[in-house]
Amino acid sequence: MPDLFIGTLSGTSVDGIDAALVRFSPQPALVASHSMKFPADLRQELLALGVPGANEIDRLGSADVRLGRLFGQAVNQLLQQAGVNPGDIAAIGSHGQTIRHRPGGAAPFTQQIGDPNIIAATTGIPVVADFRRKDLALGGQGAPLVPAFHEAVFRVPGKDRVIVNIGGIANLTVLPGDAARPILGFDTGPGNTLLDGWSRRCLNAPMDRDGAFAASGTPHAGLLAALLGDGYFHQPPPKSTGPEYFTAAWLQRHLAAVGDLAPADVQATLLALTARSIADAIKALPDLARPDVFVCGGGAHNGALMRALRGNLPGATVAPTDTLGVAGDWVEAMAFAWLARQRLQAQPGNCPRVTGASRPAVLGGLWLPE
């Protein structure tokens, strides 16, 4: 079997598509990478589909096809840039775009789109997709799924580490230095989703670059306390969430209770919320007094957020995963290449202690190009 796999995803920040070409020998190494921004109208539609609205089935079906085409194009462009033939790729692991994640209730479900049939037909490469629903079928949350990959890549004997991924939603993986202790992982809450949404509203910009807007304001103590009082932050793991929970409406309800605030002060408060919720989760971890913290995802580029995180974790090492030799921008895409490899080798891809599933399971379905 070829040892080259591709991982693709579009995350909860809804920025675009990341595609990573990964070689396993046996440890994963990034060979090449490629990003593709979404057309503005598609990005707007994906953001809208993340919130219940009208005519969702027709709109979802159209977005599913458009995304499948774009994922296929992104893979083909990656291969062209890398000078690699499609026949050299064992499989593509495609996470797709999460539209809704409802792991609670009587009928828990999760929905990702980006038709794998179209990806397989466009690229001529087998596609592994639909990674989350087997874990849900076994009583788990279906998320987060990257901790198993974090363990394979970042765990080392004798060093307690926490890997924090700050995308639209932030999640962490606890990697104890004692090999006898199991790993732990969960979603801590909003990462960039509220920050990006407020930037779109106030700056007409997709993000607050380097946290400059937030740094120009002052966190409002009362609003921050109210936001942190949300029940999600106090739930024990396993737990997962999404932008459909931490919405603009969720923020607006809290804003209405505190009165008028300067827009920059709201942004500063939202940045403090992300930093505090991550730091509080780390501080509450059992038997880990001061682990080293390594950050990946888009939030690692937000200088103000990284400073806030360090300020909330005094004395701890807080650094990008790049310092460990793994580019933080590509950790998640690499994880889905790894999950595709696990599927082809009939090996489990979930961590039941993380998701709450009843047992380890091989994740994902296989779509062939023939």
C-alpha cells in the first residue's frame, strides 16, 4: 500500500479548505500543503446553514455538491504543486464541513457536507469520509477526533503535555508523560467563532488579525463573568460543542443584560473568554500541575490571544506546535490523513475516554472512484 495519504477539511472557522499531503514512514510527515479560500457567497451560505433557518434541505444539498467539487479541486491542485500522481495516493481523508453538531438529546446527530462521491470522481482517489457518526452510534459525542492523532505524534515519556487546537471551537488533548495514564480530550468552548463573528459585524472583516481590535479594548468584567457562567463550561467531559451553540444570538442575549459597550471592549471580552475558558480547563485537569501547552490552529497566529493564554497560565510553557516540528496550521488536516490510514488498516480512530463511546471503533466509510 502506498504510504502517501491526503487529509482535507474545512473547519468551524469556515475559512476555506486545507489539504495536506502526508507520508507515513511510519510517523506522519507533512510533504506538501495547499489552502483554498471559499467563494464569498458559499462561505456566507455555510455560516447561515450553521444556524437553523428556512429551506435548509435544498440549500444543504446545493452546498454539499459545491463543497465536494471544491474539495476535489483542492486535492488536484495540491497534487499538481507537489508533482505527485493520483495513483500514488492511498486515500483521501475528508472531514468535510460541519453544518450541525447535536451530540445530546434523545436522537444525537452530527452533519458534515462535501460529497465524497464527487471528491472520488474528481480526483480518481479513494475517499474516506463520514468519520463522526460511528462514534455517535456507539454512544459517543463524535468529537473531538484529533486526540488520537495528537497522541500518535506529540506524546513523549516523562513530559506532561496539553495540545490545544484553536479553530472556530477550541479543543484540547491531555497527554500525560506517564504511559500508564490514558489521554483525555474535549471541546473547551469558543475559539475564534465569536471573535470572527464580531469582527464581521464591526469591521466588515473575516477576522481580527493578530487580535489588534481586541487589544484596542478592555475586557468588561461583568460580561466576562456572565459568559463564563454558561453551563457548558462547567460540564465534565466527555463533551463537545459547535458554532451552532456559541452563536451571535447567544452573545447578544448577554450583551442585552449589560447595556451598551464599546465594540472594541466586546472583542476584548470575547478574546478573554477564549483564553480563560481554555486556561480554566487546563488548570482543572487532574494530576497535571504545570504541563507544557502547545497550540495549533488559526488561534496560534493571534498574538493577543497567545499573550492572554500565557497570562492565564503563569509559569507554563505556551508555544505553537511548530516548536515541536509540526506546523500548527496543518495538524488537523494531517489528522484526517491519519484517520484515513487507520480506516484502510481497519484500526480504531476514536478514543472512547475522549468521546464517551462504548468502545474503540474503525471510523469512516470508503468511497471508491470506480
